[in-house]
Amino acid sequence: MIVQIKPKHFGALLPTDILFQTVFWGHVKSRVGWEASAFDIGLQEPRGDVLVLTKSIGRGVRAAYVPQGPEFGPDPENYGFFLEELSEAMAEHLDPTVAFIRYDLPWESHYAREVREQVWPGRPESRLREMRMNFGTKSWNLRKTTVDMTVADTMVVDIGDTEEAILSRMKPKTRYNIRLAHRKGVEVTLASAEKLPAFYNLYCQTAARNGFFACGYEYFSALFSALACSPDAPDLVFLLAHHKEDLLAGAIIAISGRTAIYLFGASATENRNLMGSYAVQWDAMQRARSRGCLNYDMGAVSPTPNPDHPFHGLYRFKTGFGGRIVHRCGSWDYPLDQDTYDAFRNSEIAGKESRI
């Protein structure tokens, strides 16, 4: 296998259902400090292209990031060898100050079957995963990141069927809560970007309540401002759930090809008994289905029903909607400057979260 690449403007990226590998996403990230570029990938099998983002991480050092790409990968046993060759090929075209390339891989995990069958409570420790990923490589240089950049385990609901069939696959409690919200008078409406401040306030409440890192407001603003720059931009479906004058919940959904992606959600601390979040999710599925989507990606969950996992609450909520869990490889680094990368990695471990 010899990977051949050719640089091109990110505006020439091929269409894909992976939102994070689109021209639109390049424009979004360009508004929050990243530089976007792209490469055609040519080899016997597969063929495609890839969006690459770069930015400074301080002290004259840059990092490159491939969000949920490349879309097409080789046979699982050749993942590592392919990434090694791709990284070395891209390094010839990247700024020499780029210390490492981070891949947020959309490919199925080596351990997907074992996780599904609950042979293990999760994946093996990083050291063992690195041994398998690097098997057959020349430099043994791929490192599992301390943090997965987007989602390693995600809940995907099949919405290509009738509404009755979609509801029938949900857990009884979820169907009950959807109907309860309707009986209580909860209304879900499309919102414009003018309502972003109200949604962001709700989002910050949710982050504080659940202890997760909150993105800055400029990130949400970039989503909407980038729409005008991408002629084939995905639809953004911005939903808010109200009960009379009270804002209960909200969500921002992106429709990319036949896939709808639940990007951001938020819910109020008060009036949780009105089930606003259930109403929002069902409305989002209905709207996505009406626009031709076959899949609704609900985002992060724990890989198994492990009550000690930080995403267990998301698992309990999202599995109620009758989907399947997709187990991906997660994020991996390929160092180009070993000393600089090691210093970054140590600071990342100390900070308990990614700085890129």
C-alpha cells in the first residue's frame, strides 16, 4: 500500500454525509481560530479526500487535526499502516512547525464486536490498543489520545421507517414521556439565530449541572454565519421547546446528506417533569425524516450500561429512543516532532482535557 495525496483548497471537498468533513465545517472552524486545507487521497483502494485543520498551540508550535476522517479506511488490520503512510505524506505539505497530526477516526473500532457482546466493560487500556494499531507499521508511532475529540461511542437511530415503526422500537417509558410532553402542552418550534443567546444560557446551565466543558458562544455563532459561505451547506435545524412562557429545552441539529447529527442540546433545570428534552428529540427525528434522512446520530453515550461511566446518564436517556450504538476508533495522534509532542501530551494529561 502506497498512499498518494495531492493538496487542494478545502472548498473542493467531495460531498459526504460526515458533517465534520464538509466544506461547511471548514468554514465553521475557520471562524474559531483554525486554518482549513484539504488533500485528495489516491491509492488502489480506497479513494477519497480529507479535511485537515491546523492551529497554533503556543510557543510557535502548531497541531493538525482531521475531524472524523478520512471517511474511507482500509481493512481494520491495516488501519495503522494506512495512517502512518498518510501522515508521512501529509507532513511533506504541512507547515514544518506542526508537531503532530490528530485523527478523530470515523472507522469501526477493532473491539466493536467485543464491546457489543459485553465481553469487556469497555475497550482495552491504551497501551494494548496502541500495540494493535501499530502492528505492521514501520515506526510504531501512533499514540492513543488522552481525550477523544468528538465521539467514540454514539447512538444512531434508524429513522427511514414510518413514524409508527420508529416509536415502536423505543422503550415504553420514552414513548410515554414523549406523549406526556404533548399532553402537558409543550410546544417545539423552529428558531432563528436571534434566539441563540437564550439557547446558550440554557446550554451553560446544562454544562454546569452535568459538569462538562462548555463551548464559547462564538462557536455557536460560527455555525450560523458559515451557512452563507457554503453553497451546499447542511441544513441547521434549531429547535426550542416551550411551555407557555418557559423555555424548557433546545437542540441544534445538522442535516448532512442522509444523516442528521444532534450537535448541541440543552435543558432547563426547572420544569424537568414536563419532558421538554423528549419532545425536542422526537420533533428533531420527525423533521429529519421528512427531509429524507435515514439516520439520526444522537451523539455520545457510554459504550456499555456501566453506571460508573461518565456518559451513563446519556446512555440511559438515548437508548430509550431505540437506536444502535456505533463503536468508533476514537482519536489517535501521529507525532512529527517527538519532543514537542511529548511536552504537549504531558500538559494535556495534567489538564485532564484537550487544548486543541
